[in-house]
Amino acid sequence: MIRSLNGLIPAMLWLLVIASLSLYKLDKLAPQIREQIEARKTAEASP
């Protein structure tokens, strides 16, 4: 019982990590975030 849980619990946690990372949208949002940062920099530099 304990031996099976010793392998099963980490496997379940890794599946949870993989699922949460697959739903993470930072790669899709990165270009938009960069554009917003550049727009703020140019707005601050040109008063």
C-alpha cells in the first residue's frame, strides 16, 4: 500500500503540473505584453 502510494502520489502531482502548465497562457500573451511595455516606455520618454 505505502509503496504504491509512494509512486502514485508523485505521478498524480506531475499530471496536475502538466495540466496547469498546458492551461497557462503566458506564451500567447507575451507579444501583447511586450507591445504594452514599449508603448508605456515611449509615452514616458516623450513628454
